[in-house]
Amino acid sequence: MNEMRSIILALFLVSAVLTAAACSGPAEGEGPGESSGALTELSLPDPSGWGTHILAVAVAPDGAVWVGTYGDGIYVSRDGSGADWEHIASSDDSTSISWDFVNSFAFARGEVWYGTIGNGWGLSRDGGATWDNWTFRKLGPRWQYVVPDGIRTAGDSVYIATADGLRITSDDGLTYRDVVDEPGFPNKYLLSLEVRSAPGSVPAVAVTHLRGLSESGDGGRHWVVGTRVSGESARRLGAIPPDQETCQTSDLTRQLCNWIFEFRTYPDPGGDAIAPSDRAHFWLERPVRTADNPFLDQTYTYGSTMGGNFQQHQGVEFNVPEGTEIRAAGDGVVAFAGEAEAGALTVVIRHHEQLEDEFVWTAYYHNVELQVAEGDSVQAGDAIALAGNTGRATNDHLHLEVHTTPEDDVLAVVDPEVRYPPYSRNPQLWLRPLPGTGVIAGRVFDSAGNPVLGARIYGVTKPQPIETPFSFAETYEDRANPDPMFGEHFAIGDVPIGEHVLGVDIEGS
């Protein structure tokens, strides 16, 4: 049983002024051609009192309403009324769903397909009673992140869009045809998927990705790049509202293009962020360019276990495709460049600035290529590596760590034999917030005054990144370390400026 407690948190929020977004489009959570309609009147069971974060809503051919949630599995209303809900959650039973972070549904021939954030997808042939799952054990380190609404069906074919490319199966997953790197398909890190077909015709397919839009008129065998007026990568990613730019695409993809622009648009705050305090703490810069997805993965932040499913995390993730240029977060000297724990190609920089009497370091893991050597001097923004998935990684990404150490010893930061270095800090307290956002830091104690491990923090809504939507944070487990300035138990970065009321979910009595 989960006991819910209302806890007052000590919060620190960077101040700024937001301007309204200068665009209009679908409401949050609506895809192209979808309408909220009567579904907005349906409500899910919520014993916690903090609300249920919904990632996907779909109506099956039989009228059943399927709802995917962030961390609470699947809810089904068999008659579509919402009066009675059946709950489907992951368990040790191999016939259950594999993961409770569900963001996609598709239906065909009496089958139900679901996709997840972080652990592949699955198929049920009996209305959800039992499931066949394609997870890390079957798939390996790729294909884990299904994009929002990223599974579509057309005839016998099922299309699955992921952060590692597009997979197509026509035999219920026995075999797959992969679209990863071919003419007209310049980037495999997908953001959205659309499939349309008529009886007896070949499906038309469109995807958006970090380099724009690609479409196929023959079911995904051949591709062309959709042209967007502007040519600047920042504009292609939605740095301006969609009504200020034209997507020159077919009827199939025009709406999709605008929808993605809407979700990638972020308002200009019209002001400067301030440092977290007047101590020697300072901001580090983002290690990836704005055009290369500068948003932090919200499912697996510092000190968390991804809801108890992964190992304790000592950094933060930037989900970027292989070959993305990784840049130094600040001025300093390269103290390490080589293979770290589990063979991850890694760069470590000791920065010139210090935190009072402590040395400050940043570590960049899982690269496919290193572009600096030990002893090199670097400045903030200098290219140091190309992203990849070397070492202990499940997909292409950058794993970034921040450390402060009492001694000038790189082995205290990165040691190929050590899984958990002793001086890690939460990078969300060090990375300069994105425009229009700030940072929250807080503490959670039990009645005896002890820090509560693994509590869930609710109350913040974040529009970005769309591939890993935010629902809750976790307080640190026992191998994470508070920042010497804050002494926090959790931190949430890139929080929209404003007032936020947070709640805490604690398991146990």
C-alpha cells in the first residue's frame, strides 16, 4: 500500500519572465487529425490524489478506450464510457506488459499493439489478457524508445518509430525491415510517425526527425526529404512558431509537420537567468547545440532508478543520434580521454573555475569518437567528441556527469574499475536553464528526520522533451550525492517559470 503524505518542500526557483507563445495549434496531447471530443470527460481512477499523467489515448475498432500512462501502465474502458476501468500493469509474469511508461497504441486484425518509453513494445491477440513483448532482452541496446503515438498499422504491416529508426513488420514481429540510414532518410532519431492507406493501395508513410521530415509513397521502401523554407537547423526544429514557416510537403505530411513544430516551439523569456546563489557556484553550458536536442531526458535523471527498474544514475542524458557533436560545457583542461567503466569512450574536463576550494569536473560518456587528447586546453563550446552508445548504453545518447572533488585527482571522477565515483553532483543544478525555465531543488524527510530514498515528486508539467515527457522526479538513492551548496534530495531542471505546488508519494507506512 502506498501512503500519501502532503509534505512542504524547501524550493529554490530561478526567476524570469515568460512571454506568451505566438502560435496556435492542437492542444497538448493531440496529434494530427485527432480531437479530444468526449474523451476529455473521461477520468481515470486516481487513488494517489496527484493526477494520472496520460501519454496516449486511442479508441479501438470495437469502441474500447485505451489509455497509456507515465509509470502506471494501461487503463482500458471496454465499453468506452469510462465508468469502469480495467488496469493492466507490468509484473514478473512474462505474459504481462513489460513497462508501465506507455505512449502508443495501434489496432489491426483484432490485435492491440503498445509502445513504451524505454523498453520497446508489445502485442496482444486476446484483448490484453496476455502479451508478447519486444524488450531489451530481445532487441538489444537499440529500439527502446518508441516515439509518442509511434506505432501505426496498415493492412498486414505494422510501423514502429523509435529513437533508432523505423521498424516495419508484416508477420507480427517474427521479422522486421529496418529503415535507418538510406537516401531520403537522413536521420534515425525519429520524433513522430504518420501512416495512411486505402484498401488495396500501398501505404504512404511520413516521419519527422532531428534533421527535418522524410516521406515514402511505397510503404517505407523509398524515401524523399520534405523541404522546409528557411534552411536553418534551429528553425527546422521549431525555434519559431509554425505559422511563420511553410512546410512544403504533401497533404499527408503537412499537418504532421505543423504539429511537430507546435510541440518544438518554446517561448522567449525576455530576460536573463540568474545563478543559483551568490556563492562560487556557476553555470555550465549545454554540451549539445540547440539544433541537436538540448533537452534533458526526464525518465532517468540524477539519483533515480527509473521507477526502480534501472541502476542508480549518476548523471543526466541527452538523447541525440550517433555522430552528434559533443561540446565542452566550460573552459578547462582535458584530464581523461579514453575508455572508462564498461568500455565507454569518455572525455573528462577539469574546469578552471572552482566551487570555493573544490575542483569542478564534467564527464562525457558513450561517445563513438573522441576529438581531444589528455592535456588539451578547451573552451566552452569546443567540439570534444561524437555521440554514440559505447559501453553500458541502451541507445545513442550522451551521458553527462558533474563532479566536485577536494583533490585534483581525475581517478576520483572516472576510474574504469569503479561503477559509482564518490563525488558526483546533480548536473541539473549546474547546467544553464533553457530560456524561460529555472531549477527546483528540495528535500524530503521522514518523521525521524532522515532523508527519504526513492520518493516520487509530482506537480511539475514540462512540455519538453516530447520523446520523454515529464511526470515525476525521484529523491536520490543511496549512491547519489547532494550538492555542497544545496544539500538537496532531488532537483528538477528546465522547469517553466512560475509557481509550482509539489506533492510527494512515499511507499510504506
